Amino acid sequence: MESFIRVVKSGSFTVAAKDLGTSRALITKHIIELEGRLGARLLNRTARKVTLTEIGAEYFAFCAKFVAEIADKESSAASPRGEPRGVLRIVASKSFGALHLATAVAEFAKSHPRLRLSLILRDPTEDATAAAMSDFDIAIWLPSSAMGASLLSRRIGTLETVLCASPRYLKEAGAPRKPSDLMKMNCLIYLAPAPVREWRFAKARRQLSINVSGSYSSNSMSAIRDAAIEHVGIALLPSYFVAQDLREGVLKAVLKPYLPESLPLYAFSPTSRIAHRNVRLFTSYIEAWLAERAWDADA
């Protein structure tokens, strides 16, 4: 089963063999034995790729859950007092991870000294596919179509957003009074994971959607923030990212009666890891930690 899981995740018999420290021939033998016992083909093999059959997809979900439960039981048996141990590999976006999540992970590590934690910060656009996630136990990210159906998700919180610009820009261009005014303003476009040109707002249960445009765009949230501070235009950014700028008056929130669309934050896990108690423990912890945060109040 472990051989089958590794082949599916990596899409390669050779890579699976390397991950398990065995030979390609033995991996092939394991798959053939599985298919023989089940009486069905699990994988479609070509010279370039390996894909799941319909039956293979169902069996993969079963295997992943079964193997994860075994690992969970073994971890519990190895820790009589119930203290979590082993390795927990976390990946998160650079901006949110560096500004806030790193602190939460450090607090979690301090509370669980027997657990070895790894936090990797990178942009979701670098590679958010299910295959890339196989190297991690849990990812804290905004949802993306690139995640794929083989990743299991759990919504753990909501990130509020704020529409903001520098006081100088607003003095020169005029502050918007209603969302439609944004169509005549220089709006800073965030490109990751795809260009966000439709800004959504709500007021008194009314939903508004405005298509915006501008002379500046970037796949970096930091670059968008910097452009707003340098009076280039108006930006739509997460409250946690600009809370300090708003408090210091470097940026000013606009259109306050209208609530910009919030961003759902999810914990993603490969199917084989979702049942592991370390993943469950951290997910519950970070969900409670986020519930105590109020970055939008600072805005």
C-alpha cells in the first residue's frame, strides 16, 4: 500500500523507489501484487506518466486513510503519556507566515518540545499542486484551483481585507465615495494566483462587484503595499498585512461603510496525512489561535 501511495503521489515508480529506499523492481512487484489480489488495474502506465484508474482512485483514498491511521496508532503507542512526537512539516505563504504564523508555530513548538517542527514559507504560486504538497504534512493557504482534489481541506479562519491608499494619493486623486468610483481610479492589481480585477463589497446585505484596472500590478503583496505607500494608487489588501501602516497613518482606509470581501483561510493536507494526530492537533491549535486575532479591528 505504501508503495502504491508513493507512486500515485510522485507519478513515478523510480521516484517512489527512491523515497522508500528500495528498488524500482520491488515497487513494480508490489503494484502487480495489489492489482492481482484486487483483480483490477489500479494504474494506467505510459512512457511519460502514471495515472489512476477509476478503481485506483477509490483504492488510493482507502489506502491513504488506512496507512495514516496505522502511523497515528504507532505514534500514540510510542508516546504513553500522550505527548505528540515525531515530525510536523508546515508550509505557508511568505507574507502571512513571516508576519504572524511564525509566531504561532513558535508558541506551538514551545508547548510540544518532543515534536520536531519545520516551517517553510513560500508563495502559493511557486507550486501549490497536490504533488508538491506531498513533501508537507499541512499547508496554511488561501484556496486555489491548483490544489487539486487529492488534498483535503478544512477552513480554519477568515482574513478581513481593507481598501487603502496613501493620504497624498487620496488628496490628489480624491477619495472614493462609493465602489463605482474605483473604476476611475488607479487600482493596484494583485496577480497571485491569478489577476484579481474584480473587487467585491457588501453593504446592508447588498453585494456589489466592481471591475477595476490600473497601471501597476504585481504577484507580490509586499510590492502592492509599497506601491500604495508611494502614492501610486489604491490597494485591496488583507488587514493583517497593513494594520501597522493604518495605525501609523502611512495608509488610510477608504470606503469604510462598504465591507470588502473577506478571504477564507484553509488548512490543506495530503490524504495520507489528514488522520495523523499531529496534523489534527496543529489544525485545531491554529484555528483557535486565529479566532483570537483581530487585525481588522486595527484597521
